[in-house]
Amino acid sequence: MKNAEFKAAVAEEEILEKIEFGIHQRNVDRTFANNLLVSIAKAVGVSTDRTALKREFEEFKNEIENLRLQKSHAEAMQMDQIIALLVRADIALSFEDRENKYLIERKSLGMQLLEPLMTFNCPITKEVMVDPVETPLGYTFERSSIEKWLADNTMCPLTSTPLDSSMLRPNKTLRQSIEEWHERNTMIVLASLKSRLSSGGQDEVRVCLKQLLDLCEQREIHLKWLILEDYIPTLIELLCVKDPSIRNQTLQILCLMAKYNDDAKEIIAKVENAIKYIVRSLGKQIGEGKLAVALLLELSKCESVRDYIGNAQGCILLLETMLTSDDHQAATDAYNVLDNLAFSDDNVVLMANNNYFKYLLRRLSTGPDHVQMAMAKTLWEMELTNHNKSSLVEDGVLDLLLLLVSHDDVEMKIVAVGALLNLSTLKKNGQEAIKKNAVRPLLDILHHQTLSQRLSELVSAIIANLALSTIQEDSAAIPVPLLESDEDIIGLYSLINFTGPGVQQNILRVFHAMCLSPSSVIIKSKLRQCSALPMLLRLCEVDDSILRANAVKLLCCLTKDDDKAQILEHMTQSSVEVLLVIIRISKDEEEISSALGTIANLPESAQISEWLLESHNLTSCLSSLFHSKNIRSRKNQFTESVVGAICRLTIEANVELQKKVVEIGIIDNLLLLLETGSSLTRMKVGVSLTQLSLSSPALSLQISRHPLFCCFSSLPESCLVHRGICTVVTSFCLLEAGAVKPLVQVLREEPNPEACEAALDALLTLIDGESLQNGCKVLEEANAITEIIKLISHPSPCTRLQEKILSSLERIFRISEYKQKYGQLTHGYLVDLTRIGNSNLRSLAARILARLNNVLHDQSSFF
């Protein structure tokens, strides 16, 4: 209290000093009077609002009249002096009153400039005085001039009487008259310059602006007169001109007006397109941008103007860009403008929409509940870039949102979870959320479903995103497990039985992602314990297309590496039919791909093959795959799934199923994919062609050619390899299909050893058994033998592939013609293998070398 009393006493003393100074100096400056009136109001506890000031000032004048009536003449006289000082203040008047008062005064002056009176001129300099001082004999000089004279002289320059500088006294009356003359002429000048700004050429406009700027810098009152003369709209229009010097001068003047007058701030903001033009200058050269941001800083100090600035298109973005400016002052001003704008929640949201999140995070951290909810909702609804998502998490948004997730209010939980959902789509954010133990509170919400179905759906979607973040793209990265305990895994999966489709599909997404993560083995094991397979087969039959698609994806994952016996146990003819129907009717390419993958994963049991053969949907779904849209234009993953399913449908054990598939015309499509597909596609095509080709000898139609009837009928030529009548459809013959050259091309070009091995397997079916002689002839014509030999030194050597190559060459070189023709080419490769190969390869290479040299080198331990 003592401290407060001391401060109050100091403030009162300062006010009294100002009053004495004003009375003594006869100060008529309106700014001084306004500041004094505000100081008095603050000291006595009166509001500085315009209406309150006006009311108190009128009461003050009434008190003086009461004092006169009470004949307190001395006190009344002192009060009159104060009134005379404060009457110049116009802060208590409305803008309209001040404008009318000014215009009446200015019009009364006319439009002609007054010449200075002779008494205004200094006798020494002959120029109008600024600080006139009077000698004891009544002569007046400019202070600086007479002091300079007296520095060298002791006599008055006019009277030649002794004179000392200590004898000089201010001539306040003359000074006031000179100031009034100056102000009168300034009013007239200001009125005349406005029309010249609107109608003059660029040179004249520059001159006028320079004159205005000089006047503005001289006295604060001149800025008020500019406002009352309605200069602001005219100046705003000048911001549109092409000349940057005019724009710069205009910005300087507007900045001075806004700095010293609150009315100017509001007037500028309300002029049509004013803020737009100022913001446009932000993006100009640094000098102009610096002036523009300085003006915006002054404008932003007025609360009612902040929304104008915040809503200006591109403003916040340009201010944010200016934060990194090399000009320290411009960067500081931009920061302060944003800081002022941040007092409005709407502006904070606008800043966030322009990728400036500092104040949103501050509100999210310290704001009241309704503000925190608004900020979280903004993060939920925004279309964030990956960079924004990353920077938000780096700035600590996860901790703030996780606190709100634990809030008692359900609506608060929903918006916080929504914001987390938006952020969790970025993989690194998902991993960071897992590290911050976000999974536990999310699982708790799921297990308390009575809160809100909408909340459960959002939470399950977040967990799905977190699960996706655990899929590793870099094998060297440290795994981030999503669910650490068996109870969490089993508990989450069990929720599928008790939730709606929205939550169900997200839980399926969670487990599908985890089946692709480093913890896939554990997850699949736990899913088997939960009897996931029958549940997934059941969900494949639901009407909800999204839920069904997610069930099919997880089913494909589980059947890929699952126990074939367990698949046989739960797979039914109806289940197979459902998968085929999905392939035929679904519009979701991923769902079709997963259904095809599941078909490919089916055990090669006779029962399942029969179900596939009996299906009325098999032909139509395969036809739709190969004919509704060019298979070559599909994504690699989809094509790989299609060919994988063909591998299962063309197993050698069921020739009738092979025939049904070939009749659709798949071999031609397989050959096209052999030329254009991925390595995996080529490998699977090779497997399919191998399986089909192995059935060709038995399907080739053997026709007896008796010499007695050869002249009576023209019989078709028999196949060179299979020695019977072959066609693509009836015997799946690779020669008839034209498959040899594409398969050889794979050997020549394919970097993947598994794809090469599959292509080699298909080609080697042509030299099986009794077909060796003719098959070798076919291979030689296609230059296949040369490519097979070169394949020994494949860039990615595979022992199994090399063993197959050597085994095939050992068979081919049984025919002396090919041994002689290709022996020399093969020799170098074989010698290398005897040095660097494993024991099997060395043994095979040694035997072939022995055959090539027609001698067994038993004496050499080298072999």
C-alpha cells in the first residue's frame, strides 16, 4: 500500500509540473493538452474513454463556476489557467466533432498564405524567428543569432548599449504569434496539396509527398490535420502506382499517421482495399516491404484493425516469410505484427492455415477449454502437408493433444483424437506417438465404448495409422512395436465381435499392417490362437464393401505363410466361391488383388482344385481380369497377384483345371507379361508356363501315319518336341504359343535370379525325357543354349540356379554336336566354378569338363 501511495504521489507531482510548465510556457500544442488530460484522468481514476473524458471535463468546468459563486477568486483564477491549457485538448471530442471544428477554423482562414509580420523577423538574420528572446530595452532577436553575436561583442547590435546573454528573456507572446502564423499557413498548404496529389504528374506528386512528409515530421498536430483533411483515401490510392518511390513516401506518411493517431488506424483499415495494397507492398523490394511491415505494426496495435489485417489475402504468409529476412528490423516488425494479430483466436486459426502454428500451439497449451477445443478442431480439419505434420510434432503438439485425450469432456476427447488422426498419417509421427505411449490411452478409450461410437471409430483409425508406421522400409531401422503384450493383441482383436463396421475395419487394418511389420510372426501366431481365419472368411461375405475389403486383405496375409492344414480345415467351397465373386464384382483394385493372393495361397489339394474347377465364377472373373482392361496397364502388385493366382490354377496335378484356365486365353496374356512385367511377375509367369508345359507331352495328340494311307489324306504336321498334334489350347505347347523366344529374352535381360530360374525351368521342359534331341534343336534355334551358358555368371549368382544350369548342360552335352559347338564357350565358366563353387557345383563342373575333354581326370585331386 505504501508503494502504491508513493507511486500515486509521484504521478500527481509529475502532473502538477506539467501544468505549471504549460501555463508558464503558454503552450498551446494540442498534443500536449491531450496527453495532460489523459494523465490527469488516470491519476484520479477516471476512464480514458472519450465519453468519460468529455463528461468529467464538463463537470470540471462547472466546479469552476461554483467556485466563482463562492467568491474563491484566487482558486477560480488558477482553475481558469488550467482550463485555458486543457481547452486545446480534443481527445474528448468525437472524430466528427473534431473534423467539423477543424474545417470551420481552416475555412475561416481563406486560401491565401500570409506574409510574416516585420516583427517576426530577426534584426540580425532578417529571417522569421523560432525562439525569440527579448533584451531589457524591449528589442527581440532569434536566440541562436544574438547568442552568436554576443560571443564576439558586448553591445546590443541595435542600441549599442551593454548587453549580456544572461539578460535575455523569452518573448513568449511573440513566439506564440509566430507559431499561430506558421500553423495558419500550414493549414492552407495542406489543403492545397491534396488536389495536386490527385491530379498532378508523377514528378509533382513526388514533390508534394516530400513536402507532406517534412510537415508530418515537424509536428504531431500536422498529422492530425492530414487526417481531418481526409488525406487517407488519396494516399491509399497512391499505393497502386507503379513508381516505387511514390509508394515508399506514401507508406512513410501513413506510418507516421498511424503511429501518432488511433483514429488514423481505423480510417486506414476501413478505406476500400487499403490493407490489400499495404500487404501487396510486403512482397516488393526489401525497402518497400520494410516500410509496409512498419505500417502494419502500427495498425495492428489497434484491436479493431487486427481482423482486417488477418483476413487480407496472403498477409500472414508474407509476414511469416519476412521473419527470415536479412533485415533485422523488418523481421522484428513482422514478428511483432504476428504477435499483435495473435490476440484474436480467428487470426490464430488464419495463421495456422498459412502454416504458422506458434500461436495455435500456445493456445492449445494454455488457453481455456473452449479455446483448446477450437485449436484442436482446427488441426483436425486442416489439410496439413507432411512438412507441417512433422514440424508440429517436433514442436511438441503430441504431448498437448495426449493431455486433451485424457480430458473428462467427450467432445474435447473427440477433437483431440481427430487432430491426432490428422497428424498420425505421417509415418515418423506415428512412430513418435508410439514412443510417447499414445497407444495405452487410445486402447483404454476403445475398451470403454460407451463414451461415443464416433470417438471409437476415430481412435481405431489412429491405431491403424500407428500400425502402418511400424512397417519398416529400412531393414537397418530399429523396430517400433505397436502392441507389447499378448493381452493387448488378443484384447484388440476380440473387439471385432463387439463393435460396429467403422471400428471393425480399422482393427482389421491394424492387424494387416502388423502382419507386414517385423513382429509379423508373433502377430500371426496370436491371430491363429484367436481363430481369426473363420472370422475373416465370415467377414468376406458381409455387404459393407470397406469392411469386406479389409477382411480380404488380412486373410491374404494370414494364408500366405499359414499352416496349410489349418486353411484346409476352415476353407469351404462356399468360401472359395465368395473369393471368386469378389474378384468378379469388386471395384477396389486392392481388394481384388488380395482375393487373388488368397487364391494363390490355397493349398494344392485335390478337393480345392475341384471346387475351383466346378465354380461358375472362375471363367467370368478371369475373363474380366484379362479382357475388361489391359492387364499390362495395371499396377505391378495387382499384376503379380493375378499371375500368382494363375500359378495355383495351373498346377500340374489337375489337367482339367489347367484346360479351363487356358481356354480363356491366358497364355497369350502371360507371354505379354513376360515381356513387360516386373521381376516377380516374370518369375510367376515362368512357373505357370512350366506347369502347363509339363502337361504337354500327355496332351499332344499322337496320330499314326500308316504308309498305305499317306497318299489319301493330308495330316497336320506333328510338334517337333512332343511328336504329336499340338495347339496352345489343347496341349499348352510352348512352341505353338511362341513362348521360347520371350523366355530366352528373360534369361538375357532379367537381373533377378529367381525369374531367370523360372524361365529356365520352362525351357528345360522341352528337353525332358525323349525330347532331348529335338528340344535341343529348338533351344539352339532360339539361341537359348548360349544364354543358358552365360547365365552361369549371373550378376546375382544363385547356387540353385547354377546347379540347374550345369545339370541341363550335362544333358545337352550328351549330344556330341552341341558338346563340340558350345564346349569352348562353356569351358571358362566351368573352370571358374571348380575354384569358387560349393562342393556340388565343383563336382558338376568337373564332370562336364571331363565330358568336354573326353577323359576322366581321376589322377587329379583338383577335381
